[in-house]
Amino acid sequence: MREGLWGLLRLWSLSLMKLPGRRLCEAQGGEWAWVRGGGADRGFVLEAVSQCVVFGGGTHLTVLGQPKASPSVTLFPPSSEELGANKATLVCLISDFYPSGVTVAWKADGSPVTQGVETTKPSKQSNNKYAASSYLSLTPDKWKSHSSFSCLVTHEGSTVEKKVAPAECS
């Protein structure tokens, strides 16, 4: 390793020697540790595994443990019982996707809707894929005043859109 370059190294030594003037990670043999390059690794048997990569804030890194899977998306209109209680909630169920990164957007008559939207964080299902849900809360009048509502789910660069038309729901 070059001086000043950080790398992920696997320590194979069972005990660490403290070299004068050098800061070494304290770890037992076989554990991962950060070790400063430029000679700090003398006295150890080291195996370089990878270079250190520093990501910006908000970066999500996924190491795939299984094949990618596209989401199954189902959009439910408000129930008649809910409309009778002067409420209207659209429910977008998203399931069986992998990896976990997913974004949800809502549209009314093709225009973006952001107010009244709540989306859950993905949770792991028993099949090791993920599920999430998104809710759009409206008044019954707003629900009836539009010709269509859409839930758009984007996963791994592909978008699935599901639509519901108030006129087709009774």
C-alpha cells in the first residue's frame, strides 16, 4: 500500500505487535481491521482485500445476496365504508422486490401529488425479498373530482405504474 492510502486488510496474525510511532488497530487474528499504509503493516501477514471507497452522505450500498427481483404492485381504492366515514385512502402495496431500494410517487390525472402521502420503509419478507406500502389520504370530494389516480413504483431504474379510476369504483 502507498503512504496515505487506506485499505481494508485481513489480519492473519494471532497477536498484534505495537510498533513504536505507529497506530495500529487492535484486533484478534482473522478479524477485519483498518491499518495505515506506508509500512505500518510490517510484522504482520496481511491480505489486501479491497481499497477503501468513501461514499457521499446518503449513499446506499447494497451487496447482493440473491438475484434482483422486480416488485409486484397492487393499488386499492378507498373502501365504501371509509368513504361513508368521510375519509378516502388509496393503498399501494409493493411486495416481492430485491434489493430493498424503492421509491414511490403518486399522481392525480397525471399531475404529481405530494400532500397526504405516507410511505413505509421496506421490510424483509419471509422469502428474503422486501415489501413496502404507500398511502394517499384524501377527502371523498377530492377522490371523486379526479378521473384517475396512479401509484408509480421505481425499483432498480424501472417504473411500474398502477392506476385506479374513481368512476369505476362504487
